[in-house]
Amino acid sequence: MGTYGAVKTQSSEEISDLPSSVLLSNTYHLYLRPGTEILAKTDGLHSFMNWDGTILTDSGGFQIFSLEGYRKVTEDGVIFRSHLDGSEHRFTPEKIVDIQRIIGSDFMMMLDVCPPGDADYQSWVDALRITTNWAKRSMKHFKETEPLYGHEQVLIPVVQGGTDKKLRKQSTAELCELEANAYAIGGLAVGESKLKMLETVEWMDEFLPKEKPRYLMGVGTPADLVRSVARGIDMFDCVLPTRNARNGQLFTFDGKINIRNSKYKSDFSYIDENGISPMSAVYTKAYLHHLFKTKEILGYRIATQNNLRFYVYLMKTMQEEIQNGNFKTWAKEFLVRYSNSLF
Amino acid sequence: MGTYGAVKTQSSEEISDLPSSVLLSNTYHLYLRPGTEILAKTDGLHSFMNWDGTILTDSGGFQIFSLEGYRKVTEDGVIFRSHLDGSEHRFTPEKIVDIQRIIGSDFMMMLDVCPPGDADYQSWVDALRITTNWAKRSMKHFKETEPLYGHEQVLIPVVQGGTDKKLRKQSTAELCELEANAYAIGGLAVGESKLKMLETVEWMDEFLPKEKPRYLMGVGTPADLVRSVARGIDMFDCVLPTRNARNGQLFTFDGKINIRNSKYKSDFSYIDENGISPMSAVYTKAYLHHLFKTKEILGYRIATQNNLRFYVYLMKTMQEEIQNGNFKTWAKEFLVRYSNSLF
């Protein structure tokens, strides 16, 4: 998760050895700062941030719908005012493709309408209709344009439909006509119950083509990841590893701990002796507690590295367990240990 | 400069390859957080922060005299209230030695009285008298106690006397009777003019024993360092490299630049192509400008590394130029290029 073209606290060198991970950056934020002019001048985000790994950019839709401020959705696109200076901007599906061409992300997302968690059935229907319409325009424009920096780009549509089975089926069918290389599931993890979310993911497993990668947007906790992989998901994005790190929350196989808790003041055991994160293997919990109490930036770095490595290790482990045919047994054991909860 | 046992934004691994540098930490801050109980339990600061390089701790005197809040100096010691919670603490010269034994620093500083920059002659006289008295008690107590963790510790007295030649001579003579391994010059860089400061450093060069290292406390800018080395100083401590970094100020051989300046928005040259700092050789000024504008922690890290490496490179270069017999020529060229100023 690298909102502004930087993974919070981490250098490009530090994230370069996270296997099979993708850096997510936000089209909306990059469009405002540094802006497309700067990105075009430096041949895109890879070059700008000195990163030759894979980059995915979201469409900006989620920010437009979740950030406070004026916005208006029409059949043509979205008009919104910047959260920074109040300036007015118009996004169309085509413009979102153009911006991502300039960013040069490897995975581009189509502009979609993402209704909030408390939306009603009619909002889901409307969001689905506009999303399909925009997806067709996005794909058309994508095919009419070329990558700017000599590497391939992939454009991914976003399935909507709330937590309604019929709508999800309809959205999937309409988007599958575009024959995209991968499919994203949007409109989940926006406030609905975990059971509703997992039920919807199960339907998606049924509706989506088996041979194409599925990306569940905005999910989630380690337990969410395990349960969603069990339901056919291949890819996630989530702010939890980096955001929680900055609040002192660390992910471990025994669950989440908060290093600010006074019980860690004199706990001189290493943060994590498993060696998943290099820093967590050489610094103690007592030292990290001290760094958080004194607001030292090094503390945020150690915690961020710990959580990013934990998530990547978790994904890699699941991949291996699936290949070994042992996933279900492993997943049950993981969930009992991690959160004393069921598969 | 590592106030709380961490060099701002940097990991112990990153600072481990800064040649001939010493980590300075603050006795006063460590005494309050994490406290001596924690430090004793983990065999001192080296172990606590995973750092096997050299550590110097100040005496806490400077913080006691510079931080706001109640304090009272008696012939016996200092009474002060914590800037954190208002709790009352008493520091004596002996207690300061004991605390630094627990911290386990390689270089320990004696408690001294450091008058503010606007102090009058009588304050300098009083500070000198008490400092000498405390220095005798410090050395006595030092000799009566042992290091706690099996490595040698050195105790350093602090010369006072304001910017008065006679007082500086007297303070030096009194402290030299203690036959310490090194001598620090305190009470400078507290608000007096640069000319007064350099004049005083010149007197100190005359008064201090030639064969023992001299440490000029709290100095300074790159130009200050060059001019002070020319006047016989071996060692410095200063917050500028790390503090300025967090404000976006970078040290370069062509002077100080502020990366937040809008002219860097589309400057795609590397921060420093000389390779002094690994990060400055791979990230551009435009990217660093963007990181500061978006308040990304990575920006503070890049700037901090740039400035620390610049300072260490500067000290190393001076050492080499002295060995080559070329110091004066080099210093003149450096000062003209750095600040268009005189030697």
C-alpha cells in the first residue's frame, strides 16, 4: 500500500525482496500530487520512486466516494472537489485510463461506482449499471491507446452488486464479456458483516472464470485473507499492515499485539524470533515499546516491516500449502492459533 | 545524535557503517525513559538498541539548564522537575556517574554547570567554581566504581569559562589536574557570536594538552566544523544533520538546500551523485520534494541519511587532508564553495 508512491516508512530497496507482492498506489492521490505532468516527465511511477517491481493503481473511485467533500456521479463520469484545495476535477472512465497510462502501472483498475456499506438495493442496481457501462468504455479506450513506457499494462474491471447474489451474477456476466485478464471484486469490506462478505466471496468463486486471477479489494485481516483464499481469492490489498504498524499493532501467528501495552516495557524477548522480518529478529519488544513511547520514527519502521513481512509470509505459506494439498488443515490450525476462531 | 537511544529515523544497521562516528545519547532523557531499571535489566544501552559501536552520553546538564521548568543548582547538585510529568529529581555528580555506569556508555560526561548564552561574567565564575568542584567529585566516584558490563568506560570533564580567556585558562588548569583521557569544551554555541566562539576555541588549543582528544560540544554547521578542526578540535556533536533533515534541509558541498522549495518539483537529478549516501544516489530531488510535500516518512529517512553521511564524510576528509599536509588549502576551497566565506 503506497498511497503517494511510497510504501509507508519503507525504502524501495526494503520492499524489493518481498516475494510475489504488488505495490498499490492511488491514482486519485498521484493525480493531485505530484500530478501527471511530473509523472509524465519522469517516465512514470516506476522511475519516479525507483521501483522496478509490479505496481497496481486503483481507479480513484474509492477515494472519490469515501473522502469527504463535494462529488457528483453522472452517467458520464464523476465531478469532485479536491480534498486538498477545493479545486474541481472531472473523471471519466477514459480519463482514468489515460492517467494510469501516464502513471505506467502494471495493473490498471477501471473506474467503478462503489456504494457505501449502508447503501440500499436500488443503489447497488444503479452502481452496477453505471459500472458496466463505464467498464465497456474503459476497455474500448484501453484498446485504442498504447502503453507509454514500453512495458505491458493490464486493465482490470471491478464486479459490483453489493451482497445480493443475483446482482453479483449479473455484474460478473456483463464484465466477463470484456474478456479481461483478471477480475476484481469491489463493494465489499465497506461495512457489511463478515458473514455477508464471505458468503458473497463464495458466490463470486462460482461466477468468475476459474483460469483468471481474482482480486478482492480492500481486504483485510490475516483471518479474512485465509478465509478468502479458501474461497478462491488470489490477490488482496489492504492498509492494515502499514496503518496498524503506525499505531503500534503488530501481527504475529498468535494474533495481534499492541506494543504500546505496558507489559512490553521489560519484555526483552525479540519481537519475532522466526526471522520473517530482519528487524524483528534483532530488536526486542522492550526496545520497540520504548521507541513508540518516545515517538521515534525507527519504531514505525520496525513495526511496518514486521507487518508487511508477516502478510507476505502468510500469502506465500498459503500458496505452498495449496500446492502441497494441505491447505484446509493448515488454515484450520492457523485460525485457531491466530484468533481462536473457526474456518 | 540519538536522544532516546535511536538515531532519528535510522536503524542500528544503517548507522553501523558510518566510519569513526560516535553515537551520542542523552543521560537525562534515558534516565526518564526507559529509565535505569530497564537499562540495567538489559545490560545497558548497547544491548538495548542493538548497537555495538561507540556510545557517548552527555551528563544531562545541558538538558537540565535548557529545558523549561523548575530547577535549582546548589553546591551539592541540581534539583529539577521532569518536563514530562513534573516529578522531582536530584542529580549529583556521583549520581550522574552511576547512571552512566548503568547506561554503559563508552564515553561518559561529568556533570557541569552550563550558563546560558546571555550570562554575565559572575555567572561564568560561579559555573566554573561549581564545575571544578563537581569534576573532582565525579572523578573520585568514577575511580571508586567499576564498569558493569565488562567494557572500559572513559569519563570526560567539561571546560567552562564563557568567552573569557583568563577563566578558560583557569578552568582548563583545574581540570587538567584530574588527568582525564579527553577534554570537552562546554559553554560555547549557546548564543555568543561566531567570532567569539572561534576565538575561545583558539585559546583552548593553547591551554589543553596536545596529546589528548578535544571535544567541542554542540557544534555545529559544516563551516563551523572546518574552522574548529583548523583550531585543534577532534570531535563534535550536533543535532543539525538529523534535525535539519526533518525540516527538508540537505547539506551538500555547494551549501545547504531546502528540498521543499518548489524549484525541486521537477528536478529529476539525483539528490547527490557523489555516492556519499546510498539513498541520495538512487532517489531524485523531485521524488524527495514529493515525499516531503506528502509527509512520507521515507523522505525524512532519505534526508537524514544524506546529512549524516555528509557530516561523516566531511570529518573523514579533514582527517585525510591533515595527514596529507593539505588541510589548509582544502579548507579554504571548501569554505568558498560551501558558503562563499573565509577561512
